[in-house]
Amino acid sequence: MKTYKSRDEVPVQETWDLTDIYPRQQDWEKDYDKVVKMAEELKTYEGAIASAQDLYDFLHLDEQCDYVFSKVYVYAMLLTDIDTRNAESQALLDRARQLSVKLQSATSFFMPFLLELDRKTLDSYIKQVKGLKYFEEDLYDSYRFKKHVLNKDKEEVLSQLGEALSSPGKTFGMINNADIKFGKVTNKEGEKVELTRGMYSQLIEDEDREVRKEAYKAYYEPYIQLQNTIASTLSSAIKNNAMTSTMRNYPSSLEKALFKDKVPTTVYDNLIKATKDNIEPFHQYMRVRKKILNLDELRAYDLNAPLVPGMKQDITFEEAYETMVNALAPLGSEYTDLLKYFKEHRYIDVRETPGKRSGAYNIGLYGVHPYVLLNHQDDLDSLFTLAHEMGHAMHSYYSSKYQPQITAGYTIFVAEVASTVNEILLIHYLLNNTKDREKKKHLLNHFIDQFRGTFFTQVMFSEFEQLVHDKAENGEPLNVTAFNNVYEKLFRQYNGEELVFDEEVKHGWSRIPHFYRPFYVYKYATGFASAILIADQLLAGNEEMKKSYLTFLKSGSSEDPLDLLKKTGVDLTSPEPIKHALTSFKGLIDEFSAMTDV
């Protein structure tokens, strides 16, 4: 694996082409000024919407403004993420964030106005102006929020506080991406070097236990050093969320998070309960892992160790991309041809470089195209990350192509389905095209560990979020001790008695960026369970499933997310998809145990 000391060393073809958004920064400045003027014009509608035409003119201008602002914000964000240390990029992003607050302030009057509008008046408005039909569903759906919208003055205050309320997440992002310096590890030449995230993802899977242990300790070192700071930051984020939930008259922070998607709390509760009721196969896997590794004590830094030695392989980005395209053939040639096009036209930023934002993501930009961030490490994990993010990218592309702007943005609830279907298809492709018994065992183990990370770990995170939000809502303290106690207890419950706990384990909460997006991670688990059902049918050659799944990808937010999924045969209001996934997991454990004679 080649490492890059600067972005200039990376081949241009493996970097984003941001000129697709703005050929020059002056063009960004022009759009920035345009949004400022639009925001001022939107503000003039406050107290001045007195007819159907006024209502249409406001909504039309608001959508136009949103289109331009999205480009302004996404450009600044992408520019910053390729080097979070760059002060000029940070300045652009700060301006975009301030502009977002200005926009929210300019339009904060609208929801209270709409909800005070008599329903009969709205009905008559929609009949009077043809263009309002386009906004009809959104307007009527807004009435659901009636009891959760404050009066005009309070809404404006909240919008002005938006940047302050989001500062804990922003602060953690800077700590996590720009400021944290990991401890030292020993490289192959026997020299002590500073650990990077990319190095960690490889070293924690090393066959040498001492290498794994050293990397694990070095990785957690700065989080433990900063534990009080990070605890304060996370506590503030949770309390802010609890406060705004109460202000908006939601029974709980959880119900506030689920309300927009019309997801009942039973979906969340079913996920946690069904998982914990069927946790034994996961504990069985821990026993299998301990036995295969021939350990007296199984520890956290042993959980990613390869159970089939000698199988680690380098997979270049070119090889990974070709493999992914072949694996996704069950989705049809239109789908795979588009994937090839994305690569050729630089929709993907591939390599880890100093200062670059960690992890991976996709962001769809309506009217332009998706952008995918990777930190590719030329290994199997990176191959799966690639497939995952390109699933998101295809979902974004299809929704933007086939939906108008108002329904092009799919909800986060369904987002993880598209990404995980790709991963499931990939693992089955690799398993079916591998004759070597040892390699097949290795891939099977990878699938099990993928299940562990995408499902079991996310369910555990989901329960952690629920418990710490409950504490905030009950007025209980949220500090390092409280977070450690909750996290350690859950880690023990989910991972079982075989695991011996190092001090670092209970600090696991301190490194999770998703905790600053309340009640997000459960969607990874529900998405994974949904994907298993869908992928099973695709692999069986079910043409109706292929058709309904591609329709799902093209549907954006044109229907409620649970209804969109039901059209693919997945009903998450029932625990059955979760039970099906857990049954599949038990089958994997049994098959792996049989192949390894454990």
C-alpha cells in the first residue's frame, strides 16, 4: 500500500473534480452573494403572504434558494474535507454555515404561519394556483408538526441559535479530524512512528498479537487523555437535543428523531429486543474466535485478528473497482455502466492524505452529481467500503434523476439499505468465485465480522444513545463516569463473558462521531436487515425484486420510508426482518464452525 505525504502526490484521476460545481472560486462567491440576496427577499414575505400567488412565489423562491445554497455549502464542505487544516477552506465553510443560519432565520416565520393558516384556506389556495400542486404534499405533511412548532419569535430565536447548538458536534469534528495525535507504534523497520487512522485499520488486523495490542493502546491514548473534554462535548450535544425536544413538545428525544420519518418507536424497540433475545450466536462466535486464536484471554484488540492466517491480500483500487462492478451484476448493466462512468469522471476522492477528513461518505448534490469520499487502503475492508459508498452514490444519482427537487432527497432511514445491499452482493460474489477452502473461510469470517460491525455494534450504539438520552431527560449527570459505566455495561452484555476488558474498552463512546447525530446509527442495523432480505431475492434471480428495488432507488422521498421498503417486501414495523437477519447470522456461525472444526 502506497502512502501519500501530500495531496499533490495523488493521481488526479483519484481526486474529486470540484469544477463540476464551480469552475472558479469567483463563481462560488457569485452564488454566495445570490443566496444572501435571496435570503433578504425571502424575509420580506414575513407577514406578507396574503394570497395563493404570494404563497407560491415564496415557496418557489425558497426552493431556488435551497438549490443554490446546497451548491455553495457542499463545495465549501468538500474543499475543507480534503484538508481540514486549510484555513482558507475553513473560512469558506464558516461563511456557508453562517449563511445557513441567515437562511433559517429568514424563513423561520413560515412554519408558524402555515400552521396558523386555516386548512380550508390552504385548500382554496392550492386550487387557485396550478404551481402549488407541486408543493401540496409537503404543505399538508407539515400539519403533522403543528404541536411541535413554536411561535414565530421562539422559532426565530432557535434558528439564530442553530450554530451554537450544533457547536458540540463541530468541536468534536475538529478534535477528531484535525487535532488528535495518536500514540507511537513500531513500523516494520523497528522505528517508532506516529499512528494514523489508516495504519490503525491495518495494524488492528495484524496476525501478531503484540502489534495489535500496541496499535490499540496507541489509538485510544489521545481519547483517554481528552476524555473530560470529549465527555463535556458529547454531554452538551445530548442536552441540547433533549432541550429542543422538550421545547418542541415531543415526549422524548427518540420520538423527536423518529417523527419526521413516521417511524414508530416500536421499530427501535423491536430492533434492540429482537437482537438481545437472539444474542447467543454472537456469544458463540466469541467462543469460536477465542478457541481458533488459542488464547487464554480474549481481549478487544483480538476482535479483528484474522482467524484464517496468511489470507491478507493487497487489493489495488483498480482491482477493487472492477471486482465491485462484477459483483453488482445482479442489479443489471445500466447500474454497473453508471458505476464505471462515476469512476471515469472523478466523482470519487480515493486516498488518505494528511489532514483529510477520516472515514468515508457520499453526498448527493441535486443538479450536479454525487461525490464520494474514501480513505482507500488497498485491502478487503476498503473494497467493502467502496461498495458501500457507491451504493449510496447510486441511490443519490437515481433519486436526483427520476425525482423533482422536492422529493429527490431520500431519508437517512432508507439510505443504508442501498449501501448494504451492495455489500451483501459483494460478499456472496467473492464466496461463490473462490475455490480455495482457506480463502473461503477467510471471506466467511469477513462476512461474520461485517455483520458484527454493521449490525450488532450499531444496535449496541443505539441502546447507548437511548440510555444516555434517558439520563439527560431525567436530569441525571452526564460525565466521563456516566458514559463509561453505560458503555462498559452494554459492551459486556453484547459481547459476552469470553471477553476480558482492558481499560480502553469503556472509553469506546468517546471516538464515535455518529453520537453527534442523535439516533442515526440504528438505521445501519435496520438497513442491514432489510438488505439481507432484498439481496437474497436478487441473488435468487428474482426479476420482480430487481425491478422493485431499482424503483425503490429511484423513488427518493416520494413516499414514507417504511412504505417504500414495504414495496420491496420488507416490513420493519414487524420484528421479522430482524429475526430473519439473526437467523442468517446463526447459519454463518454454524457454517464457519463446521469449516474450522471448532
